[in-house]
Amino acid sequence: MTDPESGTIYVVDDDRDLGAAVARLLRRHGHVAEPFLDPAPLLAVYAQDPAHCIVTDVMMGDIDGFDFADRVRAIDPAVAIVFMTAWPTTANAVDSVRRYGGLDYLEKPLDEDRLLAAIDEGVAWSRAQRTALARTAALTPRQRQVFDLLVKGHNNQAIAAVLDISPKTVEDHRAAIVAKTGTNGIAQLIALAR
């Protein structure tokens, strides 16, 4: 039986032994884990079988870990990504988080405790993202525009001016947004948007 905190994890590394070892470690800790030698086959099937978290090597063959992260995020913005490398650089560490949305940047050989902590954080983050996406999925395109402006701090009058609608219409959209998302005001809407 799987722990409710466990998740589906894909491990992408061109070192077959390392990828398999990481997947085994994650399975021992209750996760469903699958190793891949190359990101291309994973990208081909990912939409049908998404993961909560992906652990990927940075330096691989035709598709490096950063290019892979960009491609998988286009398919699934709610997947957490943990990068790993045998050749760490400060620039890559910064890019992995800031530019590619990575949750962590781990050096090989991997610190198992740090990897497991990153995976647990990634699974929790992914679940929260998927819940938020589900809660906002029912918004109409106009409600989505109002939502996006609300969470950026715009008031009703500013939103009305930007969207060329009346403040009363903005209020109506706000009420519908709160009802559809199950939130209780602007603070919860902002939290939902994060």
C-alpha cells in the first residue's frame, strides 16, 4: 500500500545504474518511481502519465536537463523538478532554480536525505499546484482575466479600466470567482494563484 504522501517520480539519467538506484531508493520510501535513460521517450508518453516530480540529470545527450525541463513544463506546469549533476557550477545552480523552476540542485554522489526531502517537498508542491489549477479551471476567460488582475493587486476600478468594463461587472466577476474557487476573499485568491 502506498503512503498518501507518496507520489509518482520519474528519474532521468543517462547513467543506467544511477537512475535505477535512485528509482529503487524512492520505491523503498513508498513512491512509484520509474527510471529513464533519455528524456525523449518520457516526453513522448508524459501527457498520458504525468508525475508529481522529476529528478533529472543536467548533462545528458541530445536533450540536456534544462531543455528537458522547459519541454516538460510546457506539457505540465504542475510537475516539480529536481536537478542533479556530477559537474556542479554556481551558474547552473542559480539557473536551475531561477530560470528553469527547479526545486533543488543536487550534486552527485547524491545525499539521500536531501534527495528524499526534495522529493517530499516536490510531491507536496505538485499536489498543491494541481489542486489550484483544478479550482481555477472552471473560470471563464473573462473571469480568468479578472482573477489575474486581482491577484496582482489591482482594485475594481483599475480592472474595469484595463478590461474596458464597468466596476459593477468586475464585482460580479469577483463574486463568481470566489464562488467557483471556494475562496474567502482576496488573500485566499492570492494564495491560490501562488
